[in-house]
Amino acid sequence: MTPRVGSGYGNSNANKAAHVFAAGFGLLAAPVISREKAAAAATGESNNMNAVPLPEIDQFKLGSYKFTVVRDGINISEKPYETYGTNQDPETVKALLTANFLPPDKILSGYSPALIDTGSDVILVDTGFGASGRARGAGRLAEGLKAAGYSADDVTLVALTHLHGDHIGGLMENGAAAFKNARYVIGQAEYDFWSNKSREGTPAEGGHKAVLANVTPLVEKATFIKDGDGVAAGMTAMLAAGHSPGHMVFHVESEGKRLVLTGDTANHYILSLLRPNWEVRFDMDKAQAAASRRKVFDMIATDKIAFLGYHMPFPAVGFAEPQDGGYRFVPKTYQFDI
């Protein structure tokens, strides 16, 4: 079956070589349940506690819509200046981290898929690493959904900001669709780039193979969209290319409340937001990525609306305030609870 097309979209940077970020994983920090906690408290013994990590989730309302954010995993890596601010002196990058009470030599990244229950649809935005991340403590989306009272079968729509591995790894499970009742919304330019055989033999080959394995089997149930297309009731797509050729952000509105799911437009709450012009190693078109950061976060700051950034500090939701030529990240507190 030919994939359904929302409307045509021209080729965007399709002839450029890609640099795909491949990261390892750190240990997942999560709350624990101890099966023998009561016994240990009584006896004073602390061995064989059999601690069971719980998935981290956060839930809040946006108008009549219910959001669930799941921490799919984390990654701790060294030498942040080799990834962020690659057009800056390393000491400048380290100094910015230190000034913001962060270690200058290590960085932590989180991965936060989000579920939106509109009452008529259950929409999943990005899917985490899936089975490929579980050996290193990631791929916890399914557990998180269960903890929130949902199952994979409840998902009716999967919307993908872009097609990097940490966003599409959870689409398939044991060779079959993980969300068997879902349809899919995918950027046309993004899919055209990654599925093209011309990626073979280039730095984008790994991403190409991942898309063939995880996305291509689902295209018969996919709608391919461009900038400005509708995704679902109250949800529209906006092109924010640069990180990848067809990277999308999603605007969500319910009962006058607004939130933007920014995907990987900004990947770190200090190094990307405070310094939006700094180059990031895994942005494929660095100048375009910087322009998209400024465009998206100028809008968010000007309109004073919330955003959910896939790699922001968990639960990955907050606001952006203009500061020092960039944007200060203001995490959410109780705004959505009253």
C-alpha cells in the first residue's frame, strides 16, 4: 500500500551527509520498592533487599488533555565540550557549566517520551530506545505506561518528531509493531531522507538501517506530513529542521492552554538554551539548527507558553525566559495542578 501523504514537501538537505549521535547509557536513577523492607526494618539486616527499580513518570493536565511523561532512561557522558559548543573554546563551555552549578567534565542526558490522552485519542510522541536500550537501563517506556495505567494497546496514534534511534527504537518489539492499534504520523522530509538508499556508505548509514528496521514496516498505517499539517484534534506540526532534515515540533492546545513538544530542537537546558548559537556535534545542519532554536524558543518565550523538551531535566516540562542572548529554562512546578 502506498503511504498516505498529508501534502508534498520538498527535499530538505537530503544530499547532506549526516552525523548521527550514538550514546551509551549510564545507570538509571529511579525510586525503588524493596520486597523485604519491612523485614529488614525489624531485623536490622540490609542484605538481599531485592530492590526493584520503578519507572519514573510525571502526569499533569493541559486543559482537558492528560499528559504522562516517562523517563525512558538516562545517559552520562564525559567531555561535554566535545558535543556542545564545538565552535567554542572548551574552557568557555566548562566555565558556563560551572557557573550554572554543573560539573564541567560530565553531562547527563535524559530521554522523555510523552503520552497525551485527549479523551478521543491516546497519542504517544516519540518512543524511546525500546529493547536496544534495556541492557543499559533504558527502554523503560512500556513500564512507565503501565505505571500510569496505560498499555501499548491503548495508544491510537504515534507522532514522531524525527527518526533518530532514541525516538524510534520503541516502535517495534520482537519483530512486531509495539503499538498494534496505532496509526503513525511522520514528517515527509524526514522519512524521505532516512529511507533513501543513497544514505548507504555515508555517516547516515546507521540511521538509515534503523529506519528500515523500525519505521518502514509501519508505513502502511502512516500519514506523512509537512509544516503546518494537523496531527490530531488540537495538535499541529511545525517544521524545525537542522537537528535532522525534517525535524518537527508539535503544538498542542486544549481549552485555551498551550504546550509545544520541542523534540531535539534544544538538547541541553544550559548549553543549548542559554547559548542557542553554539554548535552541537549531532546537529546535522548546525546553522539551520541554531536558527530553529531561536525561532521556536523566541515563540515560546514571547507567548509565555509551556514546552516539553525530550532531553530537558525530567519531567522535561517548563518555560523559557529571555536571558543573556539566550533563554533560561524555568521548570514547571504546580502551574498545571491548580
